[in-house]
Amino acid sequence: MQLINPATEEVFTEVAAASPADAHAAVESAQRAWEDGWRNLAPGKRAEILFNIARVLREHLEELAQLECANIGKPISDARDEIGLGARVFEYYAGAIGQFCGQTIPVARGGLDFTLREPMGVVAAIVPWNFPFPIACWKAAPALAAGNCVVLKPASLSPLTALRLGELAHAAGLPPGVLQVLAGPGSAIGDALVTHPLVRKVSFTGSTEIGRRIMELASRDLKRVSLELGGKSPNIVFADADWQRAADTSPMSVFANTGQDCCARSRVFVERSIYEPFAERFIAATKELVVGNPALDATQLGPLVSASQRASVEDFLADARKHGTQFGCGGKRPSAKGFYLEPTVLLDVDKSTRCWREEIFGPVVCLVPFDHEEQMLRAVNASPYGLSGSIWTNDIRRALRVARAVQSGVLSINSHSSVHVEAPFGGYKQSGLGRDLGMAAMEGYTEVKNVFVSE
């Protein structure tokens, strides 16, 4: 497979594409590695290996960040942060191994009742191109910590850091076969993994459309499935909030990673009394964002990942223009080379348009005013998605009331922070099922066995 640098539009390397036969071989090898010792390795030894992986990742942080920058146009400062996040994830789950326990349960008959958390076996982890390295770590680390073996399938656009992760993990002491990485087309490799009888769990992050297909395929032999899918997250700003800070910081809550983020707060609801000054300040902050060469430290927004992704976003903008939507700024290509697109602010957006209803996965945000809390909440929850979101208010009662009412798996009050290694991450409705991160993820890679011992 040829890989194109999205900042230059030039092929910069090639990667061998795996076949379905390779996928079957990888699963069978992972099963042997699981049976031959990984599942029974002492927890302390497993923790030691995961800590070593974290250390080795930190030692190779710059190398991995440069790969990510070239592969998908990730701004280098963001890439460094994400490699560090991946290392932190391995550290967290290495430490969690010794804290991950079953229960003792009092039962009516007397005797002793207890639960065991047992590894499933082989886990297929399928990760997207927008955050390739951290999400690979989100899935591999808890699965390995729980005693499973992992076959990791990176997106065909972004395989480099996943391949390097596999090499570095084994260099850090992971036994052969425990973590395998397969680069190749999802339609062939993904299907082969999801339908393989030895795969007991599929963990997928990507589009809702593909998530549905994975559920259908996995249902044939009742595989466990966790899905983190699309989003159309709200950003709700009340007049009593520090709305100036919200306006200054909100652009990066949607434009970070060039808007290629399922958590992007792409629907902004602003109380009408502050709507105009908020929009003015939001637009001014957007115009100050640095768009350019992702290899430069000062760059905040790089290119989109591919020509087809940019074309998809431009189709949304064309539909907005057709409906007479007001453009506050952006909407054009800022340079002749590279898959760049200006961050775009759409004002007073008609809620029937595609830009409002569908996930764009690009640097586009929709602003609308609201008058009444209940009316606003109905519009927030009308989306089929429910992944993330922000609420801005200084009224704690309102903050709690609105947080309970918003149908979303992850919410931030007076911030835009969606991801915490220690806390569960995942969505409601068509944003998926199951959770990454926190102890919830580790639980999701185990089966619960109940044992009763009679007196």
C-alpha cells in the first residue's frame, strides 16, 4: 500500500498489505500464545512488561510523533502529546493489574460465593485513522493487562505507528504472538477478523456505518463487541457563564485535528442574549488559528487526511451554500498543495440541513441561538448520536440539571475535555456501546465467572 503525506500530496513510503490468510494466521498464532502462557502469566510479570512498554514508547516518542505527522498530517505538537498519552495508558493498565479483582458475595444458602475475572482469549482491535496511536493503546493495553492476546488492525491510511507499536512492545518483553499488527484494507482484513471463530471480542472505533456491519457479522457466533462510533456533539453556552472564555476556547473543541474527531463540539447552542457577541468573538478566535505545515511546532491545524476526505467536507459546504447558510469565516482551500481547508464557522444554521444533522468530520462548526432551556435540550437530543459535549454555566444547579438531560456518554462542564485515561469513554445511541479507558475498559475484556462453594 502506498502512503501519501497529506501535507505534500506525495507518496512517502509503502507498507505491505496483509491478506485474509494473514489475518487467519495471526489469530491462530495469537491463540497459541494465549494458551501457551500469556493468560497464566503472573500478574506481577504482566505488569512489569506493560510498564516496560510504556518506558520504551517514551524513549521513542519523537520517532513515533514524526511518523504520525508524516502519515496523517497530524500537527507535530499534537502528535507528541498523543504518543505520551499512549505511554500513559500502558502505565495506567500496568498499575491496574494488581487492583483488578473479583468479589466475594454473601448468598442465602451459606457457604462461599465468589467471582473470577477471566480473559476472553483473542481480541481483535480495529482502530481509525484520526487518532491512530492513542486509540491503538486504548484497546491493546487493557486487553493485554486482562490476560488476552490482541490482533490489531490499523486503518489503511495510518498503519505506521501501529506497526511500530508492535515492534516496540515485543522489544520491551512482550512474548511472541501476544500482540500482532496487520495493515491492510478493512473490507478484507476486518471481515476476516470479525468472523474468525477464535476471536472472542471485537473492539472497534470508527464510523457508525461500519460499526453496524461489525455487529451483524459478530452476531453470527455471539462475539463480544464494543463500538465507539460517530458523534455530533453539542457545546451549550448559557448567558451566566464565562462566555468570553468559552468563545476563545471553543474553536479548538471542534477544529482540533482539523475537525476529524468524533468528539468535536460541532453544534454550538448559545443563549440568545449573548449570541451576537459570542459569535463575533468565536469567529475572531477561529481566524487566529495557525493552519499550515504540520511539521512546524506553531501549527495548530494541519491538512485533512486525504483528498477524498476534503472532498467530502466540501460537499457539506456546498449544500450549506445551496441553502443560503451564512458563513462567518472559512470554507476555502488556503493553499494549492496539501489537503488543507480553512476552519469554517456557519451561523444561524437551519436544523434541517446536512451540516447540522450529519457528522462532517472536518473543520466545520454550526452556531445557533436559543431562548429556552427545554427547547434547546430537545434540539440537542434530536441527534441520533450521543458521544460527547460541553456545558458552560456558573449555576451549579443548572449544570447538573442539563448534564442529566443531555443524552451523551461524556460531558464536560466549563471545559472541553473529553478524554481521561482513568475515566470511561464511550457513547449513547448510534455513538456506540461499551467503553474505552478507565477500569470499565478492562472489565470489558474479561468474562465474569461465578463460583459457589458449599459449606
